[in-house]
Amino acid sequence: MRTRELYISVLAVLALACAMRAQAQSPYGIGRSATPAEIDGWNIDIDRDGNNLPPGSGSVRRGHEVFDQQCASCHGANGEGGLGERLVGGQGTLATPEPVQTVGSYWPYAPTLFDYIRRAMPQNAPQSLSNDDVYAVSAYILNLNGLLPADATLDARTLSAIKMPNRSMFVGDPRPDVKNPACMAAC
């Protein structure tokens, strides 16, 4: 009889401990709330208007140096492609049977170039470039595409001001089964 009472007591204590632990973590009993520092570390997205671009700047000249060191092995010495995607050229080809989608021909917003480079490049060490180096590489790629002069320096203000050639060619999805508020009025 004592063994059974002990066994029930142990089970009750375990059940209570599990319930208290689950309540402290979440309604599902797993995880924890992210700290403000963790949220800040993940909140690095840049939108098409350049909102959330960080402080810093980079020149086309510096971008050429960083590109040669960090990017050329995949994207080619002049952004012509290789293991990685082609970054340069293709203007005027999107409506042809063989479109060439590059930063200069297809990319609609310059600030999102910064966002992509900072998040994903170089592929073997994403998020390893400083903000200044990301601005510089962005400047160099835009220069290679004829969108920025060779003596230019990019920062949050100047990058946000660049109007990409294909910016107005993107349209909303007009299908009735797709809820797209921007398209509802325009399509």
C-alpha cells in the first residue's frame, strides 16, 4: 500500500512540475520569448524604399576591391557570372525570347540589393561583410550596370534615391483568386 501511495505522489509532483514549466514557457510548453537583443539581431530587413538601411557608406572604388576579394570567384571578375549568377548586363532583353535577368535589367529597387548582399553574401560566409563593405559592393555592382558613376559613394540616402530601370515594369497579380490590394485598383 505504501508503494502505491508513493508512486501516486511522485506522479502528482511530476505532473505539477511539468504543468508549471509549460506555463512559464508558452501555451504549448516549449520555447521562450525572444530577448530584445535577439530581435534586434534578426530585424535587419531593408524594404524597397530603404527603410532600416544602417549607417555607413561605401565607394565604387572600395566596392571593386571587396568584389575582387569576396565575390569574383563566383560571379566573375566583372559580374558576368560563373558559379554564381550574372550580375551585369541584360538591359533591353526582358521582353525577348531569351531574357537576361541581372541587377541592371531586372532588379526593381536598389535598397533591396543592399538587403540581399548583407543577408546572403558571400555565400560561404553570409552576414560577414561590414555595412560599409555592403554599401561599397552595391555601389560597384550598380556602377558595372551603368547606374552609378565611377566616383560615386553610396549611403542610405543616395542608395534610396536610385531609380532602377525596371522599376515600373513590375505589376500586381490580376488573378481574382489572389488577394492583392495594390492590384485591385490598378488592374
